[in-house]
Amino acid sequence: MPARRPVRGRDQGQVAIEFVGTVPLILLLVAAVWECVLIGYAFSLAGNAADEAARAGAVKGGAECRAAAGKYIGSTWSMSVDCGESGDVYKATVNLKIPVLFPGLDFGSIDGTAAAAMEREE
């Protein structure tokens, strides 16, 4: 039986085809991870803004509450703030829209809520 020669060139381009097939999957994975990072960051921002707003509101009142909430959140994040007294505590709720891939393109919202004991300056 004659020895078979290796066939060269039959699988040329195989790596290119696999690369073209996997790049969209890798890009989708990167986009999903980025979206998870943005959602986590939005939770962190909403909680921190609510905490700062409640502290400011407990000492100085409603106008300071809203100003303190917006101090650390950029204008591209769609934010709404609800401040008010509730018995002996001052409550603040900050609502942020959840971005899709970047702030400004939104698909839901996150609430951050905090309260602080009343400490009015006289």
C-alpha cells in the first residue's frame, strides 16, 4: 500500500472562520458584563446619594436634602429625589434610571433609601 501524503491546504482559513464566529459571542459577553457593572454602580450611587441626602435633610431641611443627593451624581444619570420627615427621622429616597450600556439610554429604575435622626440646627 502506498504511503499517504499529508494533505496540505484543506484546512486553510479555519482559524479565520472560527474567529469570525466567536467574536460576536465575545462582544455580547463583554456587553453583558459591562451592563452588570453599570447596574452595580447605579445601586452604589443611589444608596450613597440617599444617605447623603438624609444626613443633610436631618440637619438643614428639604432644600439641602435635594442638593446633597445631586452633589455626587452626574447630570447624565436621570435622578429623582423624595425627602421628608417621618417621625423622629428624616427619610430620603433617590430613584436612578438603570442605564443600558451607558447613562442616558434607560430601561428601568433603582431606588436608594436612607434615614437619619433629626438634628435641627437652631
